[in-house]
Amino acid sequence: MNVILLGPPGAGKGTQAKLLQELCSILQLSTGDMLRAEVAAGSVLGKRAKEVMDAGQLVSDDVLIGMISNRIDQPDCVNGFILDGFPRTTPQAEALDQMLDVKGLKIDHVIELSVDDEAMIKRITGRYTCSKCGAGYHDEFQTPSVDGICDKCGGNKFSRREDDNETTVRSRLRAYHEQTAPIIAYYRDNDSLDIVDGMADIEQVAKQLAEIVV
Ligand code: AMP
């Protein structure tokens, strides 16, 4: 089964993709994570992408399309995948359809997490993760039970994404509305688009997603 999760930055695509990955034994493919790995590795692509990401803009379609096409061909995608952060533009959505056609694959569900912009700014600027296990926290909504210690692994180092500051978040939201929101109409016209209330709490959103895919 292949799934696309749509929604602005902070909508909870990453969190829900991880839960769906467990539930359905299909792989989360986050283009943001892939790009951050390139940045961390200091690759040529990572060096070029970093500037664009720090400005809250979108990396070029060609790079992303090639990246996803190669990733889908890996053996660990054989049961299916959840696209988290891709496609983000109409050319990406069209290229995805064409590449899946050639590979003999198709998208089974396109799900939009519908949320409120101002709430996203608060969600994103307060979020941070455990550097050891990746568990997610928030300054206000989800603090560790013991201050400074990760509930899951006991780690005491945490990190924040460089692009999670308010200025960049506002650019990312603008990029979403200008370049990504139009693809919702594309999927509404071409496939069955499901809309889920992304403002609900994590468990309730996960329940709604499970009802759609299972
Ligand atoms: P994310 O982790 O999905 O919020 O992505 C972080 C940043 O990576 C975005 O603000 C973009 O600069 C870049 N990025 C991730 N996915 C894409 C994509 N499909 N197309 C273009 N840029 C992307």
C-alpha cells in the first residue's frame, strides 16, 4: 500500500507517518529527512540544499523527483511507502504519477491533514527532539516528565531543526500555500482525497488515519 500525507509544515505528517509505518509495515519516506541527511553528510547536494532550506523555500523539483524515484526502487519499499513531504509542487505530483506508472505502482490513499496556520507556528517553533532516539517534545505541549531527560531513552541531549524559527516557518507556510496547496485540487480531481482534522490530538488523528487505510 502506498500513501501520500499532505499538509503544511507542522501538521503532524512526520508523527503520523511514523505511526502508520508501524501499523501497516510500510516505510516512511520523508524528503525533509533525506535532505537533512545530505546536509549532515556535507554532500554537494546537501551544501546546495541547505541555503534553500534555511530560507524556507523549496529545493528544485528535479532533485526531489530523482531522489524519490531512486528511494522507491530500494528493496525496503517492497511492501509500500508513506510519502511525507513529497510531492510539494504540481510538477512533482505529475512526475510521481508518471514514475509510478513506469514502475507498475500506484498511490492507494492521499490524505490531507487539515490545520490552522497560526497554530502551526506555535507548534513548530516549540518543537525539539531527543538527539539520541529522536523522540519528539514541545516546550509547551509535551515536555519530558523529568526536565532535561528523555522519557523514552534517558538521553539528556536535545536538538531543534535550524528551520524551525519563526521567520523561516512563515516562509515555509507561504511556500506551502503558493506551491503545495494547489496539488490538493490535483488529487481531488484525480484520486480519492481524504481530509483528516489535524488539529485533533495525536491519538485521534492516528485513529482517523487508521480507519482510512486499514
Ligand atoms: P520538511 O522536513 O518536510 O518540513 O522539509 C524541510 C525542507 O526541506 C523544506 O522546507 C524544503 O526546503 C525541503 N524539502 C523537503 N521536501 C521537499 C520537496 N518535496 N520539494 C522541495 N523541497 C523540499
